[in-house]
Amino acid sequence: MVNKYKILVYYVLFSSVWILATDNLLVLLNIPKGTLLIFHNIKGFLFVLLTSIFIFYLVLKREAYKNEKREKDKLSVLINSMVDFVNFKDGEGRWTKANDFALELFQLEDVDYVGKKDSELAEYTEFYAEALRYCETSDEQAWLIGTKSRCIEEIPMPDGSVKTFDTIKIPLFHEDGSRKELVVMGRDVTEKVLAEKKLAESEQRYKSLFDFNPELVYMIDLEGRLTEVNEHFYRFTGFTKEEIVNKTVLPIISKRDRWKIYKSYKQLIHHNQSFTNEEIEIVMKDHTTKILRCTSVPMIINERTVGIIGYAVDISKEKETERLLRKTEKLSVVGELAASVAHEIRNPLTSLKGFVQMLQSSNKENEFYYRIMLDELERMNIISSELLVLAKPQKIQFQKKDINNLLRDVKSLLESEANLYGVTLHIQINENLPIIDCEPNQLKQLFINIMKNSIEASSKNVYVSLEMMDVQTVKVTFKDDGCGIDEDRLKHLGEPFYSMKEKGTGLGLTVSYRIVEFHKGKISFISSKNKGTEVELLLPIHKSTMP
């Protein structure tokens, strides 16, 4: 408005000076009347021309002013409609423009803020006084940076909460490098920050649940590949991340369960039918097997199945315990049966054997038949003896014996039978072994059972060796080069009435296991078809060290 008045005054003064100066100049020059008329016309024309130019300039300025005002109005509407904090400051830090959001934020709605610095505006709002003073410090850092900078600022609210702003500050400079203007824009990202914080906490909880779960946790994609497993999975299976992640899960599942898993997987992926407590046998890196109880559910994102997630529990010991329990129950039943049957048949057997021997001595014509009858009666007697061993054991009287002598006695007993089958017995005596606590007759029976099995397994040689396993244990190893045992049959060894022999009762190894159990030892078999069998027997040296 002040500029408009100045322009008007300048125009009146210029016009007056022009008229007076030109008129007086013409009078002083004594120009003839005709020529004077021409000069007056030229002077009027020049005045009109200059006035027209001036008026045209004013019209252009007015249009420019209107356009500028329209742009400012648009800018004002724009920044006031924004949900962001917007503030313009001059090179001295004085506010020149702020949107309604900024004024409401700092409780400056009724304050004439134009031309005032943050520290001056702090006097108008006690609650935000400290925040406004800090703005001057923050602005100075933006000027020093010299380019657009970004920072996160937290502003307390009267209700006790805190709003977080993602603030951008843009410093503008004159051509000479002096400060021109500072543009400050801040977006309220409180909800975003809270959401990110909750997401981060959720991810941490999920990561803790996944990584530190004592069970095996896994994720499988739609292609059947393991996409992620927890650390316990690596420790348990022995595989590394490179060996199993992003690779199909089938190789670590035993062949017997692959088809079952494939069908369950298809049901889960296509019909979202989760499977629970599914028992699966997996193959470890060292080629041993474990039994897992698995539960898997579909992973659904945006109402679309993208894979499965599940966990597994190792139940190998549980299954082994069940197996041992069944075996114990069988042994218990067999023991009760053995106790009654063995006692009932031994007396008749003794009588039958005596009468057959008497007939044999008096009648030589049927010698062949008598010998067969005596052999069968002896076999029945051996079976009844084995049944008695399976009965509820009596208290064992341990003695200190040299295991070398026990093996020598067994060799003497079996050597003739071994020669009959064409088998050579190789017993490696170890005189450095200490005396052990044992029931000698039972250990002899144990050695006889193991070596007889080797002799009858189409072996050519049977090797027996003795060595110290540690300071408290003796290891006895029996090895033959016979027909061997199938893997499927190995796991049934020791079960009552399970035998691979045509006339076997399946009680020999059952008795052997019971004798090993009495002595608190361990017995294990390693065998494969047509490659022989190796039996490893571990016996405690002292009774006091028996578990």
C-alpha cells in the first residue's frame, strides 16, 4: 500500500515538473508562434507517450501482483490443508509463514508470529517454550550443513504423550552466500513409529520363539524346500545351513515315510488341513535315524497359502522305551510260562531219557532210533534249561574269575562242534586283563550262545578278542565271516521266540540278553548280509562299578 502512494506522488511531481519546465523553457527561448505550436504538440505527444508507458507499466505490475497474490493464496491453502508441520523462516530465523497445523501444534493460533524468532515465540507458550528454543539450535545445525537435512524430532503433548516428527529442513542462500530462507517441514510419524516398534517387538518375539525353541522348528515353501530352520535343528541333525536350507526336505526323511509325508503335504497345501502328532523317521547327517513327532500348519498370507510351518519333538527314546517295555512284558510272560513249563517237563524228560538208555543197552537192533530219541530228549532238556534262565532270577552269587579261563573252557566245549561244521575258533587271550566280578556259569552260557550262533551261520572262522575298554570295563569282541543278518532282522534280536534258524526257539539270545542285564553290561550287534557279524560285549570289572 505504501508503494502505491509513492508511485502516485512521483507521477504527480513528474507531470507538474514536466509541464512547468517545458512551458517556461519555450517562453524563454522566444520561439515564433507557429514553431511554438509545433513544440507544444510534440511536448503533448511525448507526455502522452510517457504517460502511456507509465500506465502500461502499472497495469503489468498490477497483473503481476494479482498473479503473485493468487499463487500466495494457493500456497496458503495448500500448506494449511497439509497434515504436516510447515514453516518458513528468513535468514535471521524470523518466522515469515506457518501453516495452521504448526500454529496449533505450538499453541500460537492467536499470536502475530510474523517477524518473530522461535525464542521470542517461546514467551507466548509456556508448555512449548523449551521445544521452541531448541528449534533455534536445530535450525543452526541445518544452516551449517548447507543442504537439505533430515532428522527425527519428538515433541511432548499436553496430555503426556509424545509426537514424533520426521523433519526436513532446506536452507536457501543468496548468490553471495548469505542466508536467505529456511524451509522447515515435519510429518507426524508417531503412528508409523509405534507400528514399526510393535512390528519389531513382534519380530523379536517370533525370532526368540523360533530360534530358541527347544524343539525343532522349520518352514517349508510350496516347492517342498526348507526355507528356514532354527539352530536346534542344525545341532540335532548335524547338517549345516548350506546343506539343507533352500533344498527339498525329502532326503532327510527315511524312505519308508516319504510317501506318507508327500500325501500329508499335499493335503495341507491344497486343503489347509494341518497334521498333528505325525510320527516321522528322519536320517541324520551321520546316517543314523531318529523318530520325530511332527505338527505342521499352513502359513497363510493375504488369504493365500504360501507354505507350512511346524515343529517336531524327538521321541526316539520314548519309542525305544516302549519297545523295551513290550520286550520286558514279553519276558515277564515268558518267565512265568518258563517257570511252570520247565519244572513240569524236566522230571518226565529224566524218566524218558533213563528208559531210552535202558532200552538202548538191552536192544542193539534199533541203535539208530535210540540215538535220535536221546538227541531229541537232550534238546528238550536244553530248551527247558533255557526256560529256567528266563524265569524270575534268583540272587546271583558273583565270584572273581579270570575271563581268559572262562573262554578257554568254552573253547574246549565247542571245539568238537566247530570241527563238525568246519569252523576254526581263534581266541586271542589277553593276560593283562584284571580279574572280573561275575557269575561264571552264566558268562560261559553267554559265550556259548554267541559262538554257537557264529558256528551255525556258515562261518569259516570265528574270532574272539579281549581288551580293556577303559579302567572299569572289559570289551569282548566276537567276529565271524558267516552269512550275516539282514538290517530288518537285527532290530528283533533278543525277542523271545524270534529265530532265523529252522529249528530255533528264539530263546538263546533272549537268555544272552538276560545274562548281560544281570551283569549290568551292554551287548551290540553289527552285521550285514553275506559280510559276517560282529558282537561287542562290554562287562564291568567290579561289581561296585555296575550301574
